[in-house]
Amino acid sequence: MRPYRVATSLTELSRSREDCLVYRPTPENSEPETYDKLFKWVYERRHTFVYIDELTAVTRSALSYPQWLRAIYVQGRSMGIGILAATQRPTLIPLFCLSEAQKFWSFYLLLHADRKRMAEWMGPRAEEEPREMYGFYYKDTLTREPTREYVLKLGGK
């Protein structure tokens, strides 16, 4: 595995010269303005892959999000910027996070409203709970194939 550096502030992140960086902000560095600066930095840096572990921590609501996050979703692909974002509450994320996505994975979601939101993008199967533990639905919008159900096999079983 490639070595990487973990940064806890934007100053530390922007001064780093490593190719592989992980931004793990402290609570005081988790404000909306800080995330907007982060996404602007990514936008200007170009050729960057972004993973967001919980999108609702960054967006706050479906109508409140960093402007540079939207720029990355809408224009980032042409600039070599990739983004993978996870959430447990898809009803609370901005619409552009779904409309600009090419691939969807939907694991168990407790609330029916969240499953219904995913079904809007993945098809009616995604509104059902996965049939098996560790089951999930997958949809690739580029192939236009129907949503498929898969099961993660853990521990070599």
C-alpha cells in the first residue's frame, strides 16, 4: 500500500507535498466554511480523488452545502477529480450528489424514506430491504442494466 499522510487542518494539508493525503479534520476544523475551502483546494489542485465517509456531515442538509462541493460534482470529472461519498441518510443529501453519480450502492437502510429515495435512482428493487445480511443493491448508470442484488462474503465464507 502506498504511504500516505494524515492532515487534521487545511494548513497542514495544503503544505503537504505527498501524492496520497488523508484529511481527517478535528471537530474545530469540521465547520461548513472549512469544508468549502477544502473543496476549493481540491478543485484548484485537479487530478484528485475524494472520499467522504459521511456526506451529511459535510452538507448539513439537502439545501445547505459547500459551493465548491457542487463544483466538484458538476465539473470535477472533466478536471480529473473523482468523488465517492457514503451516507446513511440519502434523503438528507443534495440532489446533485445523486444526479451526477454514475454508480450507486445501497446497503441496509433503516428508514423507508431513505430506501424510497434510492429507488428513485436505482429502480424499485432498491426500495426493498436486502434479503440477506450484508446484502446490497448495485446500479451502474452507464450500462443501463437493471439494479442487481449482491451479498458481501466476510471472513472467506
